[in-house]
Amino acid sequence: MTLILNCEKVYKTGGNNMKLLAITSCPNGIAHTYMAAEKLAKAAEKMGHEMKVETQGSIGVENELTPEDIQSADGIIIAADKQVDKSRFYGKRVLEDCDSSWKK
């Protein structure tokens, strides 16, 4: 299985729809955190995938991923320009994207 991400497409080659999780975060935690969350969720929905996005913004963590979410996920996407603790995703497929060029 191959997980492919850009901010307009999230899909799995060969197979059924996926349950995806994501974390978005930026240094200021204001606009870009939520812009990225919205783009990822819309892209997943457009492709027929289920997506839950945890935002780590200026007001703290919102829509926190639960252990049950993580256990049942096919993959986790981290779209962050700052450090995110990945220890809770041990054994899961994790795709990290720190390229903020899409925001321009």
C-alpha cells in the first residue's frame, strides 16, 4: 500500500477507502493550523476517506486523537512546522510533511 499526500489529494493506491488521522500545527498556531486541517479533511472526503484532524493551535489541542482512533487508523499524517510527539503512533504508518510551501 502506498500513501500519497499533497494538500489537494490524499489517497491509497490499490484498495479500499481508508481511515486517516492527521495532526496540524504551526509555530503561531493561528491560521495555518486550521487551514491545513481544513484542506486535509476536504481532500480526504473528496477521495472517499474518513479523516479526523487534531489541531495543535494557540488555544491548545482541539479534537484530540484518542487511543481508539489511533488503533483503528490506517495511517497518520503530520502536517506541522513545529515538533509533534509521535510516540503514541508507534507501529503505525506515519507520513510527515513539514513543507509549508503549499501555504503561499
